[in-house]
Amino acid sequence: MSINDALRKASEYSQDLVEISPNAKPPVCKIMDYGRYKYEITKKYQEARKKQKASQIKEIKVRPKTDTHDLETKVNHIEKFIANNDKVKVTMMFRGREITLMQQAKDIFGKIASMTESFAQIEQHAKFEGKTMTMVLAPK
């Protein structure tokens, strides 16, 4: 059908001529209400977005002198976050002269990595930036 005939027929039904598939040979058009068509497309898009789950990055803060029991508590929190499919960023802040405790910091990150290896994988290994050291854990 020619474009002029299709437009005439659409105006008879007081509808719009909507191009559905412009890449097809010949292009596919429908006679319909364009406002309703746009509404249906946005509804499909919103439904698709609702089904997607974006993982968040949760943050756990530790110190260079954090004790083992406190670490176990932090690891329990990490396990809960990982169970929710969230990534966990473990951050260690250094204040003042604590910057000299670099070996203890690496040991603590090693303990955390070994305690979480059954349910999490290291996405980003311990990295030192400024006065902070960070490591990112992700679900297995």
C-alpha cells in the first residue's frame, strides 16, 4: 500500500500511521493510536528495568589494629552483603603514625581474604591510595 493511501485510511479511522519496523524491506507500518503505542513501549521498558537487579557496593571499614574477634564480626557482615549479591569494599584508614603499620594492614587483608574465600572472590586486590588501603570482594 502506498504511503498516501495508508495516511488516508488512518485519518478515516481517526488513528495514526506508526512505523513499527523501519529497517525491514519494505518498512512495516500500523494504523494505531500513537499515544497508546508510546505508553506501551514505556511500560515494557519499565518492566524490564524492574526485573534487573543492580548490585550495590557496600563498605566495611577496618583499622590496622583491629582485633580478630572484631574481624570475625566484620566478616559476618561481609557474608550477609555477599548473600544479597552486593559487592563489598573493605577500606582501611590510616591516621597519623599508623602509616608505618603497613605489614599489619596487609596481614589483616590476608585474614579477611582467607575468611571469605568460601563465599566471595577478590575482585580487586588490596591497593594503597593516599592514606587508605582498599580491597573489593564480589560474590562467587
